[in-house]
Amino acid sequence: MARRKRGKLSEEDHEVWSRVAETTIPLRPVATKSPDFAPDPVHAPLAQKPPRPVIRPLTRIRGVTPEAHVTINLAPDPMKASEKPGNQMDRRNFERLRKGKMRPDARLDLHGMTAAEAHSELTAFIHRSHAAGKRLALVITGKGNSTRQEEGIMPSRQGILRHSLPHWLSRADLKPMILEITPAHAKHGGGGAYYVYLRRSR
């Protein structure tokens, strides 16, 4: 029997070795190489904020910027402005005046006049009454027509004379002659008239 040369395997030996190698279990697990990079984490898309409204500046008209808010301030009813006596008149006489227990010394009716006409007549009337030594003047303005339909987009104050008279009497040319202003008693015109209590003339 011829001896095989050492160091060389025949084809049959390779085939047998391959079969044996497939049935063997390695003593140490073969380390697998980890990947050199990690994939980026997947993030949910952020919720988008709604776009902010664009605030445009107010348009300038002839060099003037109009106000953003327009309010209409109508004066309160002047008949509610004199619920307490003034500082110049004592309470006893003021209560007699409000209850209609004082008799007017002079009387002026402004019915049917425009605001300009009524203002002029009132000024002359107060000067005459004060110069003549009158103390209590009755000025009738009327309550205004509450049934009249207003026209236009802007509200119009009703009873313009009734609202304007207290302001006219507080002007610098008349105020020094006046001691007290209060709504008249019902028997002298009520809500459509005023008592004007004058100071003593010197």
C-alpha cells in the first residue's frame, strides 16, 4: 500500500472535511461587526402656528390719522344734575325752591327759538333781571320733541335748549350773577323749565 504524501489532501479528503465541518459547533461565537453609523431618529413634524394677522396702519387723510375708535358722548339728562343743594344756598331755602314754594320774580320762555337765539335772549334776560334786583327767575326751555324722527347716521340730541341752558348759565359772563340752578317744580313747568336763583345786586 502506497503512502500518501503529507501536506496535500485529495479531493475525497476535501469532501469529507467539508461534511464534518458543517456538523461542528464553534467553541467561541463569531463576533459580528456593528455598523459604523446609527440612523437618525424619526421625529414627528411640529405643529405649525397659524399665521399672525397683519395689522395695517390707519390711512392718513390730508395729513391726519383718524382715531381707531369713535365714541359718541351725549350729556346725561340735566334734570338729574341738581339733586343736592349747591354750596352757595342754604338747605332750607333750597328745599322751598325745589318744592315750588317760592314765586318767580321774572319769567323767560325760549320755546320755538334756535340755540343761537335762545342763548342771546337768555344772556340779556339774566343781565336785566339781576340789574333790576330780581332773585328768582323762571326759564322755560321745553322738554324737546321725543316723537320726532331723526335723520342721518349721527345721533342728534333732543331738547337741545334744555341740555344747553345749564352750560350757558355757567359761562364766565353769567356765572357771577347766579347763586343756584335747579329744575322747576311741576306747577312751574317741571322737566321743561329751570329755576335760576340770582345773587343780590350790589
